[in-house]
Amino acid sequence: MTAQAAAAIQCGSCSSGCNTAHLTKLGIKTGSWDYIVALAGNPNTGKSTIFNALTGLHQHVGNWAGKTVTRAEGAFTLGGKKFKLVDLPGTYSLLSTSVDEEIARDFVLFGKPDVTVVVVDATRLERNLNLVLQILEITDHAVIALNLIDEARRNNLTMNERILMRDLGVPVVPMTARRGEGVDELLSAIEQVASREFSARPHRIKYADSNLETAIEKLATQLRSEFDGLRNARWVALRLLEGDESIIDTVRKGTLGAVKSTNHFPPLVQVEAG
Ligand SMILES: Nc1nc2c(ncn2[C@@H]2O[C@H](COP(=O)(O)OP(=O)(O)OP(=O)(O)O)[C@@H](O)[C@H]2O)c(=O)[nH]1
Ligand SMILES: [Mg+2]
């Protein structure tokens, strides 16, 4: 189905087992949705264009709590399921060196959306893959929207999405979002990943240094026993070894994985409704 066909959204109950507790704390009301989809990507890659194509008029725009960073949420229905789409701030990495990066990272890490769509600029693939690889370290459930294919063609760049898909282990959808090309294919990939019909084998960086691998595993084991149910222990261990201050702080305070506080992400302030 097309985004235009995304019909009026009606309430229902969440049946996806999609980490409702965390998402509710993040200020995303999950009760009416089957799946939550996050939209991530480098700045200016066409995230908002894709967001608009998928959600049409079903969107609300406000700010992330206590920040001046815009937050947009929208909805669409697909195959009888209701999807909520959250547009994350454009970032080059998830290393929390800025407010935008921290918001995007916390949402992918602690909100654990059912699907994370990473919008990639096909004309700057190498630079964009940095964020892709970081997101694939955190989640198995990703889809790559390989956007600006028209610009890539104009610059005589040829993309082989099959090889990219094989190497990254997640669906890769070529798109020219400005013209609506690839939107149906993106929706289909989102549906397959959300329903776990697509079994992902995401690319994970392997570290050649055995001392580093030993240190990561040792720390990860300690983290798992300290923080019950922590899914991304290896990623957190790496950040600790790197000296990431915000992660060190959450570990010290014992709030890791618990989403800092309700006030940190209160519900979206609705300033505009479609
Ligand atoms: N040529 C071309 N332009 C596109 C395409 N998709 C989006 N654009 C244009 O790229 C510009 C940026 O698009 P946005 O959707 O605002 O990108 P964004 O990622 O939301 O940008 P930020 O929120 O600023 O990070 C706009 O001028 C779009 O019209 C595409 O497939 N091809
Ligand atoms: Mg945008």
C-alpha cells in the first residue's frame, strides 16, 4: 500500500511485545500502536521527506522534552497493523557528543523501537555508513533507506543494493524520496522487519585485538549481571572502554537501561496536528 492509502488511524491494543514500558517512559504513547519505527540518519539525507511520504497528514510536531530539538511523530497503517513513526534528529554518530546525538542514541538504545530506518545519502555512502554501523551494533532490526539515488545517478555513481544488503545483513531499499520512488518498497521492508519475517544478520565489527575482545566480554558479563535484561551489553562495554562520560555516568548512577526519568522525555507537546 502507499502512504496516501494509510487510512484513518484507529486505536487498538499493542500486540507486538515491543518494550512498552521503556517507550512509555520515553514519552511515546504505545497503547494504540502495534509497532514503533524510528527514523534515523545523517543531517539532510531526506528523513523528513520520507517521514512525510509515510505519514501524510497523520503527524504531530513538538520538541524533545527540555530541549530545543524538534521531534515529529506520525502514524500509518500497513497490513492491518498500526505503525508509529518517530523522526530522530539528524546525526553523524551516536557517540553523544551533542544533544541531538544523545537523543537519537537514547531512543535507539533504550527505547528499542521495533524497526530503526536509517536514511542514507547514496552520494556520500562512506560517510553515512559510519552511523549505519553504529546502529547495527545496537539493534538487529534495521532497514537502510538508500536515498538520493537520482543524485547518485547524476554523478555517475552506481549502487549495488544487493551487495550492500548482503554485507550489512539488513534490507537496503534504493529511493528517490522526493519523487516518491521506493516508498512502497520501504514500507514492505519495514513490515517484514517489524513482524520479524525478515531474519537479520547485521554486520558486527570484529576486533582483531584479542585483549580488547577479552576486556569487552569481561565488562559485558559484569554489566549483564548488574543490569538485568540489558540487551546491548557489548555496545555499552565499548563505550565504557572509550571513556564515554554520559554512559559512565548512567552506570555509576545505576540508571543504565532504566531510561533516566519520566521527566527526561515527557509526552510530546502537540503544536500541530494533521
Ligand atoms: N534530489 C533529491 N533530493 C531529495 C531527495 N529526498 C530529499 N531531497 C531533498 O533534500 C533536502 C533535505 O531533505 P529533508 O527531508 O529535509 O532532509 P532531513 O534529513 O530531514 O534534513 P535534516 O532534518 O535537516 O537533517 C530537501 O531539499 C529535499 O527536497 C531525493 O531523493 N532526491
Ligand atoms: Mg528533517
